[in-house]
Amino acid sequence: MGCAGSADKKVEIPAGFDHEEYISIHKDLVEESAEKFPAEEEKKEEEKKEDKEACKSPTKSPTKSNSSASGDSDASGASSGDKTADDDDDDKRESRKTRRQERRNKRKQARREERREKRKNKKEDKKEDKEEEKKEDKEEDKKEDKKAMDKKAWAENHYQEFGFNEGRAWSKTEIPADFDYQKYLEKYEDLKTKSESEEDKDAWARKHWLEFGVTEERRYKLTEEEEKKAAEKKEEEKKEEEKKEAEKKEAEKKEEKEEEKKEEKEEEKKEEEKPEDAASSASGDSDASGASSGDKTADDDDDDKRESRKARRQERRNKRKQARREERREKRKNKKD
């Protein structure tokens, strides 16, 4: 009947639900209903045969010139006019009852023969035999009543227990209230591919559902297994995206370091080529060193000058580095935006 389990609480039957339409959409339900309700199928077959016969032999209309023909038609009309639509239904019911009784009698006879065979060498009371027959008749009646269950109730019950959870179509012209275009496209790879170029995927999926999905017996809900696979796929995609982002950041850091090294080399080269103001630097440093201590030698003064120049150079370099970092960050931010 269905692969999904029944829900704890039954869903409401949609407004405009037609049990015949619901069954006709799904081949498995057509076959199952034919097995469960053979009487209805026989009735449909009989009606089809009657329609065909009526089409093959159309009745002739009486004319004013032919009095005998009109008399015959009046007579036949009088005889056939007594039967109403209710009488036809009664006849069909009686016919079904007769067939049912015939089947029952055959089964009874078969059981009798079976019992007689069993008690060839045993004598049993007729009373016990009758009780057994009564019991079997009751069981037979129960089976017949079960088969005669209302087709509409069966279809509605199937939709509530299975159809809704399985995402089955119940109408050829109505879109289900809980239709989820994302799950519908996720369920079918061909639809997912076709809809990639569509701007409004929701509208496209709804149109496809009405034009093709219903007749192709597609479902608009994912099964538990499909939900699980979809969740796993999303998790894998997320991890892959995080990995790519980490690799991108690592590459940016590496590139930044290489740029910094390159810039440092260029800076050093410029500093070496740049002439220093030896006179002003020497006088300033000698005054400072003379004030602090008179024991410093000429070599010590030179060392101090070099260290001072290095410190100033490094300070300028760090400022330029910082400025370039800020510039690169701003560029990357603008690219992302």
C-alpha cells in the first residue's frame, strides 16, 4: 500500500479531494482498488457494455404517416417505461447477491466434501456439522463485508496514512498546500539540472508539477533515507567550502609574506643607495655623547650612529609595512563586496 509508516495524528483531507481522481493518478492504487472492490469494477464494465450496445443499436423515432410503427413503439415504450433507474440498481444488487451466494454455496460444498472425507471412519453429529457451517458462514459474511468497505473511505484513509507523507498528488489541477519546490528539485536530479538557469525556481517547479509531475507520478517530498542523504551532502559541501576558505586564507598569508619580503629588500636597497647627512648627524651625536661622558672613543661614536640610523630606518620600514597591509586588506574587502 505504501512504504512510509502511518502518522501518529491523521492529516486533514484537502478541500476538493476526489477519491476517484486520487486513485486514478497512481497505478498501484488502481490495481489495489480493483482487487479490493471487484463489484464496483464489474459494475463499471457492465455500464461500458451497455453504453456500447446502445451506440450500436440506436432507436428509430416514430413518424406520423406510419401508424403501425407508432403503435409498436407505444407498446414497447409502455413495457420498458415501467423500469426506473432504481429498479436497474436493484437488479444489479440482486445479481451481485446471487453471484455471491453461488460462490458461497460452492465453497460450502467443497468444505462438506472435505469434512466427509475426514470422517469416513468417524461418526459425528449433524448438530456439530451445522454449527461448523454457521461459524463458517459468519466468517464468510465478515470477509464479504470487509471487501464491501466504502471505496471513498479507503482512498481517504490511504491518503491520510501514506499518501500525504509520501508526497503523492491527490489532484491533477491543484498544488498541495505543503508543496516545497526545494525538496521537489532536490529529489530529482534531472529537474535540479533543468532549473539551474531559472530565476524563479519556485514558479518553475510548480508549473512542472502540474504539467508533468502528476502524470509521471513524481513525489514532492523526500523519504527518510533521501532526507538523510541530503543532510549528509550539505554537510560535505559545507566542509568543502570551509576547506577552500582556509586554503584561500593560507594562500593570501603566504602571498602577503612574500610581498613583505620583496618590499623589505627594495627598502634596504633604497636605504643603501640613499646618502646620509653625515655632518649633521655627527655633530648632533657628538654633542650628546660629550655631554653624557667624555670617555667614548671615535669607534663607539660610529657604532652609536649606525645603531641610531638602523633604528630610524626600521621605524620607517615598519610604518610603510603597516600602510601596505592596510591597503591590501582594503583591496581584498572590496573584491569580496
